[in-house]
Amino acid sequence: MLIRIDNYYDFTQGISSNLSNVGQGPSVQPSNPVPEPLTILGSLAAGSFGVALRRKYNKQQQKRLQKSRKTTQIE
């Protein structure tokens, strides 16, 4: 038979206390800190390198475009 307490049923009635007291759960040891600053700096360096290459490529494209426009105007 279940006993009703505060609109909930007490399902622990009839269970011995050593079964309901399971003790402490497993403990987790903290791992070593992740070297985040180096990762961030590496990402910034790679991004800066990519931006520099893109600017260089765009300048070369503009020079080629200007040369092709000059040659078409002369002809």
C-alpha cells in the first residue's frame, strides 16, 4: 500500500535504508588548463596573413585591370 504525502506517493516505503542510501557519486578531477592564449594568437596571425594575401592579390588585379584598360583605349 502506498502512502500519500503532499499529493505525491511515497515509493520508498518498504525499501531498506541501505538500498536508498547509495553514497557519493564519482568525483571528477579537473584537467590541465587549455593553452587558450596561444590558440587565439595563432588564429589572429593566420587571419592577418590571409588579409595581407588578399590585399596583395586585389592590388595585382587592379594593376592588371588598369593595364588592360590602357591597352584597349590606345587601340
